Amino acid sequence: MIDVSAFWMVVGRRTPWAALGGVALVCGVATALWASVNDGMGELVLVLRLDALAVAAVAATCLEDGAEELTASAPVGMARRRVASVAMTGAMGALAWLAIAVFVGLTSGRTGELPLGGLLIEVAALISVGWVLAAMITSTLGWRGSGVRATAAVSVLTVCTVFTPRTLDWLWSGPSPAWRIVHVRWSVIGLVSLAGFLLLSRDPARRQILSVPAERSKLPT
């Protein structure tokens, strides 16, 4: 029997509430101040994308859990705990970024001009990329320090796409006729990253059980 309230309390402890709140506050104020002295919509979209990267970098830390190896075979396995953790963190991350964008739009009087739908797709995709990187780092290097490494990895990877001409055109075009296809690409990136995260988050006990028949077949008869 699973204690649901205790389970969600554990999930809540893994959610980086303070960091997400701090990012929302700092980025919201900084972006609003920037928007008050700059009128360009393209430049504002760029700053909001930087805010999205900050949110994704923080969200990537939610998978760092020192107790994960001890509880991998618990009634609520690693996969369920990770999925619950990223669901809560992803929702809070999207709300944090949306709060930044709405605050900036209201203070600058440009709420109706902001392409919030497309930018939210980018936020979700960047957060998913951070999770799959965190899962890869945890599975190869262990949990200790995986959050910081995942934060650095998603930041460096994003910067590399900005400084590569091909990916700059594919992913970071401003509002234009290509806006729709750009966000189709972002949607694919997000879905592939999420699928990779789920694959890397399978319960170790289940993987071991599935490998037993193959091991038995090698025993001498």
C-alpha cells in the first residue's frame, strides 16, 4: 500500500522551488527593465529565450537524488518517482517562465504582441533536453553533482546551437513566416528528449529481471 501523501511530499522536496522562484523574480525584473528602454520585439523575444534557458537549467537539477539507489526497488520505483518529479518541476518551470513573460508584457504594454505559444514550446523542449541530459549523466557518472553537470550541459549545448549558423536558422529565428516550422522542430526535440528520459529512467530491478533468461541460457547444462 502506497502512502500517496508521503510520496508527493518526497516529490515536492525534489522540486527546486526556491531556485525557480528566484529565477522568475530576477529574470522578470531584469527583463521588464530591459523592455522599458528597448522597443524591438525581436530583441525581447531573444531575452525571453534567455529566461527560458535559465528556467530549463534550474529544472534539470530535480533528478539529483542521493536516495535513488537505495529506493530503486521500492513499491514506487525509480521511474514513477522521476516521472512525478519532472511533472511537478516541469509545471512549475513553465509557470515561472509564463509569469516572467506576462509580467514583462503587462509592464511594457506588449502582452498581445508576444508569441507566447511558440515560446512555451521552446521552454518545454529545453526543459526536456535538460532532463535527458541529467538522466544520461546520472546513469554514467552517478547522482552526485548530476544537477550541476546537467545545468552546465544544457547551457553549453544551447549556446553551441546559437553560435552554429545552421542550428541558429533552424531553431532561433524570430517571428517570421518560418516561425511555425521552427516550432515543429522544437516539438520534435522535446518529444525525442522526453522519450530518451523515460528510456533512461526504467527501474533497475525490472531491467535486471528481464536479463535473467538470457543469463540462464549461458549456464552449462
